[in-house]
Amino acid sequence: MPAHIDLPHNPIETPVIAIAGWVAAQTPPRSITVAVNGTTIPHELATRPDVRDAMADFVFTSGVTAMANLLSLPPATRLDIVIDADGDRAARRMEVADALYAHWSDDGAIRAANRAFCLARLICPARRAGTASLDIRPRAIRCRACGTEFAQNGTALDMISVKLAIEANLVSSANVSANPYTPEALALIERVTSRGGVVLDCGAGSRPLRMKGVVNLEIVDYASTDVLAIGEALPFADASFDGALSLAVLEHVRDPFRCARELLRVVKPGGELLIDVPFLQPVHGFPHHYYNMTAQGLSNLFGDGARVLSCVVPPHGHPIFGVQWLLRDYLAGLPADVAADFGAMTVNDIVALNAPAFLGDPRAHMLNPDAQTTVACLNSLHIWKL
């Protein structure tokens, strides 16, 4: 059974690499795997007409593709890439560029330091039992106080139990959150870490570059994630961190008040917190987007346990982004010919509209239901008490 690797090429210079190859066989293989340095990588099969034509004597042919984030693997100067189809293997050894290896090694050192820091402050998020009550093993962490078990299947410390996942309404999603740090966030990180402090990035998303002194917490096990947890039940002892970030996260949680209390709990007295939450943004970040907040609402979340230093509109929160986003989603929700008519309207035209009368216009009533939900001015809930 022939197998071949087309990509990548030497040297490896980026932390995320695309792997491509193919297999051919007289019968469909029972198993096809892709591995990098012995670690299995998720892959997809794809039609390869070029292989089918070149390997016409074989009944089965398929392309094999995969994406590997090297930062989730131990640092190495070489990569051994293998495509295996029922024991028949294609193998390629690749050299890692010096600059990438240095970055990879730094990333590994930061991950190890963050893991040690978190393990020393870890608590059971269900019972709030301290580290002494946790039975920490390579494949599972178990709370002796309440019996909750946290399976350890990835590189991040996983502190999301089945019960917590249900309470938080967690669902799997292919969405990748990867927003860059704002200048304000970078300034806070610099102030805290320059004094030897540690910052909790709560809802960090996927970070292409780790920063020393920043612990990345997420509900998704990205390559840069240090701890898996939900914001309503942080698995850290009181006053564990010197600062915290929550950037475009609290609109996506079921209980932002509880999240706010948890953030304040795990930060030391006098520690800085920077919280970004949208106000006039359309629904985004599927599968769940629960709450947008006014400046007063955001301040109110933290008012009882913190002194508000400021609550301002930063450059990345300027109203023009909201106006543009709302109009873009509105246009996308209209049929093409109607969208062209709506797009031809000026701002003055829209401001001067008799809005109730406009509801009978195709530019209003042909807006599809999904778009109406995304950019609605108001939602109406009708319920029956149980």
C-alpha cells in the first residue's frame, strides 16, 4: 500500500505547519493516522484526482491533510512526520529552523512555569477544596472532599467537570477566538510582570505568542491554553494573581455577576483588572452570546468589590465599529437586489426615516430572521412559569 508525504518542506520556520500527502490501496484502509514526533494529529481525507490518475491500478486513493501546532508538542530540533495506513508508512524527517526552536523552547519554559504556578494554587472549583485535598495524577485530578474527578487528556490543566460543563452550557465549536492584545492590556501586563507578578488572562482565546507571567485560561484547549476552566468557578485559591484580564468574554458567559466575583476573588488586594465588554455590537461568538453592557452595567458588575479607576470608550471600542458592524450585518441579511437599494441610502436618509412606516418596505420586511436576531433593537420574551 503506497503512501507519500508532499508537505511540509525544509526547514520548518513557523509553529503551525500544514501536512499533506496521500495513500493508495486495493481496499479502503481500516486506519489512517498522521503523527508528528510520535503524537497523533487530527487529519482529514480529501479527493486527489492527480493521485487517482497516477495510481490507476489501485481501487482506493485519498489525499491526507492535517494542521499541526508545534507549540502543543515538546520542543525539538527535528520533526519526524509519519502518515500510516494499516501499517504502511510514509515518513519524512524535517529540520526545525533555529529561530523557531528558540521560540518553541521559550514557549515550553513558560508553559512549565505556568503549570507549576497553577498547581501550587489549584483548588476544586466545585467544593473550593484546596490543593491539599486534591489527588493530582497525570491522567486525572480528583477532589477527596467531594469526589469530583477532572480527566486530564491534553496539555492544559483541565478543571471542567461534566457537571460544570452542563451548568455552563458548554458545547463544542469550531470557532477559534484569537483577538490580539489591546495596547491597554499590554500596558497592564507590563506593569504587573515587571514587578514579578502574574496576570490571569481569563478567556484568553488562542495566543500565537506566550507572554512570560501570563496564565492563559480558556474553555477550549488551544495550544496556548494553560488551564481549562469556566469563569463562574475559577480553580484557584483566593488572591492567587497580581492582575487579571477579561477581554470580550463576559458577554458570552451565563452568569457575568458570578464571573466578576470570581475574578475579584482570585486577584490580590490592590491588583489591577482590565475588563472589555461590548455594548452596541451585534450577536457574535457563536454558539452563545448572552449579554451586552452599558458603561454603568459594566461598572456595576464590579462595584461592590473594587474601586473603579475608569470606565471609558477605548479606541477599539469607538462607535464607528458598532455602526459599521450593524450595517454590514443588516445588508448581509437582505436579498441581493434589496440590499443594493438599502446600500444606496445615505446616513441622512436612514436618520430621517419614519421607522414604523418603513417596516412595510422590502428593505425592512425582507430582512431574514437570523439577521433580525443578530442586530435587533429589542427582543421580546414570552414565558410560562413552571
